[in-house]
Amino acid sequence: MGNIALLIIAIAFAVLVIFLVVVLYKVSKIIGEANQTVKVVSSDVDVLLHQADGILAKANTLLDDVNGKVATIDPLFTAVADLSESISDVNTSTRKLVARLNRPKRGNAATSAVLAAKTAKKFFVRKDKEKSDKKKVKTQEENNG
């Protein structure tokens, strides 16, 4: 009976060894494939990193170009802002003038006509003075020349 027990233990041990050999063979195959996959992934990652570096360099160049162009355009926006402020001031002045002219006076249309005439007189007097000043300068130049 002792021999049969040893024989059963020996057979069980042989089956266990065969089973372990098969499992170890499959594990070594899987590990070999995993190593190969890691090599492929590692080389692909190197290529991707190289391409990403190239893209970042181009993006930096493009950003520098855009910043330069924005700096070039910036005075234009400043000028447009100044112009819009000037136009706003002109509009405000025009509104005040129109409001002043449209303000009801104690007189009638004749009063408005008198105001318009006074304003026109000031304008023409100024123009006449400029013309006479020019004539004086011209006469002096003729006398000197």
C-alpha cells in the first residue's frame, strides 16, 4: 500500500510539473510579446515627442509673429480711439450749439435774425481783416522788393 501511495504522489507531482511547465511557457510567451509591445510603443512615443517639439517650435514662431503684428496694429487702434473721442466731442458741441440756437428767446423771429446777422458780421469782419492784412503784407513786399 505504501508503494501505491508513492506512485500516486509521483504521478501527481509529474502532472503538477507538466502543468507548471505549460504555464511558464505561456507566461514567457506573454512576457516576450509585452517586451516587444513596449519597444514599439517606446519608439512611437519618441517619434510623437519629436513631432510635438516641432509643432511647439512652429507655434512659438507663429505666436511671436502674431504678437509683432498686434504691436504694429496697436497705434492704429489708439488713433481710432482718439478719432472717435474727437467725433464725440464735435457731436456734443454741435448738440449744445443747436440747443442754444433752438432755445426760446423773449423775442420773435426777428430776434433770431438779428443774432444770425451779428454772427455773420463777426465772420465777415474777421475775413475782411485777414484780407486787409494780406494786402498790407503784399504792399510792403512790393515796396521792399
